[in-house]
Amino acid sequence: MEPVRANTLLGDGDPPVFQLERAEGGSVFVITCDHAGRAIPRKLRDLGLAERELSTHVAWDLGVAELGRRLAARLDAWAIAHNYSRLVVDANRPLDAPDSIVTLSERTRIAANEGLSSGDVRQRVTELFEPYHRRIDDELEARSARGRRSVLVALHSFTPVYLGEARRWHAGVLYGRDARLGRLVLAGLRKNAALVIGDNEPYAASDATDYTIVAHGEWRGIAHVELEIRQDLLANAADVQRWADRLGDVLEEAAAQLATA
């Protein structure tokens, strides 16, 4: 095993906090994938969890990493994907939220997250949360300085069954106080009568439960939307490509409507 530095969480054998796709993307779109990865710092020893747990939605948003890559290619968009599991620290939660570092995810107890010291929490925030959001900030600042328009799209996926309840939606469109883009995307996706598209379902965006679209969208006053795709609809490459094409078409149309409004 490669050595880890005693005073840091991440060691030489750990992956980078995030990865970029199309860093020189030419479109207006900025895509975030907060829960794309399932990595856990080696120092944390998988948080005591087995592979059967770490491979499920408990640890990450299945299908989102590939959806983000394909949507970025479809739109020629700058995209960022977080490589670490939300079980270490959730990149899409306010830091004061009770589930910023979860101790129970659906029915899975995360005992290793119980009783963390303030130093333990700060280390996870400093090494895994802040660099990711700082990189998003840097990109949006640079685009603004160049007078370049930005449209923020936060990608997520959701499990078909949660706590024993089946979810009927194929996808959900989430937004908070600023519904400009969300309403247009919702209408665009609902043109396909075969799809059940949730309006702030199966989750509703809020200051208490979301960070990315609030901090990088609402606070900056740029158009934004959070999209949730059901995970069984992202089960293979063909399905992922179908959703990338569908979302790409709808997002381009919505962004064009906003530009002329």
C-alpha cells in the first residue's frame, strides 16, 4: 500500500477531487455532476462498508458520470464531475445541513461517520468540498470576466425505489426561486407524452437541501436547472446516449428562448 500523509485526508494513491470534460467547451452550458463518483479516501477504509453497499445509489448517482460526459459532448459544454462518494461529504448539501455527512443513507448505517470531531469534518470539507466548488466558481468568474454567458445544469440521478416506494417519474426538473430555465425545460421534456416528468419531484430544490444551483446559480443570478434522471433509464450506453440527446435538444431550445426573452 502506498503511504498516506499523516496530516491530510487524501494520499498519493487517491484520485483527484474532480475531473473536467471539455475544458474549452464553446457553448453557454456549464454542467455539474456532484454525485458522479464513489471514491473514498484510502485513509477512511471504505467507511467500513462492503462493495454491495458502495456499488448502489447509497454511495453515488449511478449513470451520471457517463451522462455528464455525453451531454457535454452533445452540447460542447464545460463539465465537472466530483470523483468522491457523497458518503464522505455531500458536494450538494449546505455544510450546516444534517446530511452534509450522513450517518444513515436510506437503510444503510454509516457508523464511521458517527461522532466525527470538528477537525475530521473540517478536513473533509477542506479537501473534498471546497476545491470542487472553487473550481466551479473560477470557471464562472472567468466566463463573466470575458463577457461570456453561462447556463448552469446540475445533473443527478435517483433510484427507482426508495424505502420500498416505487417512483413513477422518468425524470425530474428541479428549481428554486428562479424558475426561468426550469419551466422551459419542464415544458420541453413534457412534449414527449410517453415520459412522466416531475415538477420539483421526486425532490424539491431548496436552500436546506441543495447547494450547487443555489450557490452557483441563484447567488450569481445566472439561469440554472437541476435535472434528476431515474437510474434504471441509464443502465446501458444506448440509454445514456438517448437521454443525453434528449436533454441536449431541450436545453438548447430553452437556452435560446431565454436569450431572446
